[in-house]
Amino acid sequence: MDIPQLVIEMYEKLCNNISNQRYDFSIYICVNNAEHEEDNSDNNVIYDISDMYENTDQNQDNNNHENNEQNNSNEHYETTDDTLQTVQTRTITYHLISQSYDNALNSVVILDTQSKLIKIDQINIDIDFPWKLHAIVSCKHPKRTFSNLNGEGEISTFDLVDNTSAINLIAFNLDSYIMSNKLIEGQSYEFDGLSIRSVDDLYKKLPHEFQLMVNKTTTVREITMSFNYELTYNFINLNQIETLPINSIIDVEVTVLRDYGITAGNTNGNSWVRREIHVAQDGVHIKLTLWNEQAKTIPKSIIQKTLKIKNIKVDFFNGSRTLVTLANTRIAII
């Protein structure tokens, strides 16, 4: 089958541009072989010209032979082969796909850069492709301020959940202001362009090993998810507490033996409310501290009540392990 004239003209232009330089490349051209419309098997053609001009003398002989044959059929071949003799191109591949000539010059190869949808339990620092996340904001933590060598700032923290796990999202300064005004607790969102970072156990608010962080490339849009978030528990027995690392985030089901009441105070300009209770399970006793909202919202009469607690931290105080609530701790009285 003859090479279409459009391909010949484009190749001659290419040869004039690259002159005596050597390149390895692939050209993808979309054309419609109008000269063979009646033969469907010839509509889609692939021409391969490989390893050309490795040996100058051999290539010269081959090109002369081709020129002699093509002179009998088409004068354009002679022009093309003469041009090919002056070009040191290692590999040129024509992929001719059936399309109209009008679209040939506009055909381009487009890389797929669309973000891949992943689940929370798949998040790790080894991800090497663009990704996005669909999740529900299950908790908005109180905004905090901080001070360091670079000055003062603020940080917002959110709990994101899907049907596989939960993870913290954090935002600093301007991002903190934007996200705290944009994200609504209980609403579903698509997050794209987030950063992933490891987190010290001391600052963990969820069991997940990593945190997500908002950056200048992050985009967020509200969506509707078929997943309906329901609180689930992964209970740890109190007799396992001594073997767990400090700062572990766990779920427990305990019975209240004693309530020491509420204490309020102020530290470094931040007011706080604390309530200490004594709880037990299967003969194991431990001190549990309720902070701020949990301390105030739990009814006063909880002696001998059973508490189902989600997201409580294992702490260490005065030589023994204790349990302390976090902003995202959920407590149910049964």
C-alpha cells in the first residue's frame, strides 16, 4: 500500500528541521487512506521504519534499490528517499489510524492525569499517582492557635470517614480559615490534591498512621455519597491497656464506679473543664478523664452506668496508665 502524500510532506518538513541530528521518537498521525476506501482491510495501516542508517554504506545501497523501484510508480518516493539518505534518525514509527485528513494535524497524544479515587484505608506515603478521596466530615475539632519561630498561626483539624476507615485532615493559617468555613460536619465532599504525612503518636486523634494536609493545590467540592456513616466500635478490653503503646487511640466499654466531679481552670489564656471518673471492666480498674465538652455534657448521675466510648487515648500519669477523651471522642450511656 502507498504511503499517503500527507505523511510524505510532513516527514520532509520534519527532516528539514532535524537535519544532521539523531533522535529517537514516535510520531502519531491520524489520517484516512482515501486511496483505498474500497478495501476496508487497508483503512488502518501501521508503517514501521526501524533501526535506519546504522551502517551508512548498507543504507545507501538499500535506499538506491528502493529509489529504483519507486521511480516506476511515484515520483514523490524519489524525493522522500533522497531526503531519508541525509537524515540520521534511529527509529521513526508511523501509526496511521483511520480518520479524516482535516483532523490529522490536530491529533495529539494526551496523558491521563485524572485523579484516581481511593479509600481511606489505602492512604499511605508510597502513593505515586494523582488521587482523590470521597469522605464524610464526621467531626470538626476546635480551632487551635500556635506560636513558633516563624510567628503565630492557627490550625484546624477534621475527621474524615468512609466505609473503610477514618483519618484526620489538618489545615494551617489561611487554609484553616477557608476550610473551617467551607466544611460542614456530617456533609460529604470530594478532596483532590491533598498531601499525606506521617504523624507523631503524641498528636494523633485517630488510629490511622497518617494525616492529610491541605495545600495550595487542594480542591474541595460537595458531593452526595451512597455511604451512610454509622458509628462502629472496635472495643479493647481494659486488661489489654498495659500492653498498648502510650497515645494509642482505642474504643472501650466500661462501667462507672466513681465520679470525682468537675474542675475548671485557665492555662496560658485557654480555659478548660475537666471531669475525672473511675471505671472498671472485668475486675480491671482505671482512671478516665473527661475534657471540656464531654465533661460538661455527661449527666451527673452516671454511677453504675455503662459507657461505650469511641476514640479515647491511652495516657500515662503519676506512674500509671489512664484514659483521656479527645475532641472527637464519642460517648454513649447505656
